[in-house]
Amino acid sequence: MAKRMILMLVVMVAIIAGLGVVKVKQIQTAMAQGAAFQMPPEAVTTIVATAVTWPETLGAIGTVASVQGVTVSADLSGTVDRIHFDSGRAVAAGDVLVTLDTRSERAQLAAVEAERELARLNFNRMQGLLNEQVVSKAEFDRATADQKQSEARVGEIRAAIDRKTIRAPFSGILGLRQVNLGQYLSAGDPVVALESLDPIYVNFGVPQQAVQRVRVGREVRLTAGDLAGTVFTGRITALDSTVNEATRNVQVQATLSNPAGRLRPGMFVQTEVVLGTSQPVVALPASAISYAPFGDSVFIVGDVKGPDGRTYRGVRQQFVKLGATRGDQVAVVSGVKPGEEVVTSGVFKLRTGAAVFVNNAVQPGNNPRPKPEDR
């Protein structure tokens, strides 16, 4: 009985040992296969990096402002008799906009003109009598003063009549009409806004550290979101004399030509000051950049050696320093060398060592001056 039990134990140990050896071999085989396994290549598009020269620029957010802009208002109180303009129309300097009722002033003018004529006749009569020494010098002086006072009253009333004719102080584009026929206006009540649109100002702020490089005469390029694809150019014409204590920025004013009136006061625009120097950069599509809090990077395609010693087409991640943007392009100041093949789409699914398959049948946007239909 004891021999039988020992024999059974020996057989069981042998079976268990055999199973253990088989399982170890299976695990070793699976580990070897796992180590040799490689993910299928990811389809990407690429571009060969080339060196270009971009002028050094300083970007800022600006606001469009008119060179001349006022709200035309009533100079004297009165009732609106005639309106001579339409909202939104162009007017020239001196054009009549609104005429107030002047019937009372014209009646007063007729009365003082009659008084002036009487004063003139009395002055001529006194002058003749003075020559004949019939009247005294004091009486002649009184007649002279009466004539001058009557002339002054006539001029005063005529000036009041003229001030009730509201004119455009300069050439420009009118806003929306704010008065109606028959409306009573007090002195200072608004009539219509008037803006001069050509040329036009753009005001923007630059950091105090850059003030020494931003000088009067520098070229300024301007783009507006509502006018995509259109670039306006002008020159810096003035810099503020003080630094804003809250932002530590200095206000800069540029003047631009605006013959078509496409830029309107109050518009939000992106400005770019050309600083006069140029620097070599590598221009890449914005889609090639992988943005992250720890640094921006790109993926460069090259030959990668796998664990099995074989070489395949793969990528490596490269951190880069970025510069200015222009249209669809981003300037890479350092990190990418000319001639390197850079992934331009599909970067979100890549990692260092990942195999890739390049298919450039469809390329992402890479236009420095895209038009609206390109977006």
C-alpha cells in the first residue's frame, strides 16, 4: 500500500513538472512574439523643410479710428425746417445738412436793416451840417455811433441765421440721422455722426521693451477677420509720450490709406509692425505643430532601427521654438533643419518610434496669404 502511494506521488510530481515546463515555454514564446510585434504604420502627410527669410515683425491687436470724427450738433436752438441729407451718404466740407426755422430772425433782420438805413441817412446829413458848422462835434459823433451800432445789429442777426444752417465741417461719411422734420432742437443736440474714412488711423499698444524698435515711419500691415485675405499697409505716424501704468504698453498710431472705406472706426484688427530686420526660419504648416504645455514639437520622419535590428520608416519627436505666423504657416526659429522631412498632418496619433506611411495625395493648407475660398 505504501509503495502504491509513493508511486502515485511520483507520477503526479512528474505530470505537474511537465505541465510547468510547457507553460514556461508558452510564456517565453508569447513574450518573444510581443517584443517582436510592431504596430501597423500610420498614414501621414509630410513636407521637406526649407529655409526662408521672414522680416522680423511685432504683432499687436489694434482698433481702427477715424482721422476726423464728430457728431454734428445744433449750434442754436430752433425747429428743424428742412433736412438736406440721407443717412450713410458721403458729403463734402460745407454741404448743408439741416436748416432750422429762421422766420423770426429774418423779420428782425428786416427791422434792423431799416434802422441801419435811417442811421446811414442821419450820418450823411450830420456830416454835411458839421461841415457847415451847424451842428456840434458831439452830435456828429452820436450819429456815427448810431450808424455803427445798426451795422453791428444787422451782422449779429445775419450770423444767427447762418448759425441755424447746419453744415458739414469736413468731407466724410454720414452716420444715421438723429433728427426729424419739425423737431425742436436745443443748442448741442446731436444731428448726425460724420466720419472721415480716408486716410484712417489704427491705434494699438506695444510692450515698453519694444518701444525702442518701433519708430515713426515703420511699415505696418493690418488684417481684419471680416476681411480675410486682404492686407492693408500703412506707416507709423505717432507714438504716445507716456507708458500705460496698468498694461505697461505704449500706444502707437499708424495711418493707412482707405479709399474704398472698407475699414470703419471701431473695427478690431490684427496689426504687424515690420521691424526692418530679417531672420532665416523654416516655414511649416500650422498643422505640423504639436502644441503642449511642456513645449511645442514636430515629428521628423527618418529611418528608425527596431528591436529586432531591422530598419523601418518611423518618426522622432523634436521640440522646436516658434516665431511669427503668416496665413497657414508658422515660423520655426530653431529645432528643424532644412532638408528634414516633417509630418504635416496626423501628429496627434504619433509617438517617438512610431512607423509611418507617407501619402501626400492631399496636403494641408500651407499658403502664407490664403484667400477666403481657401479656408
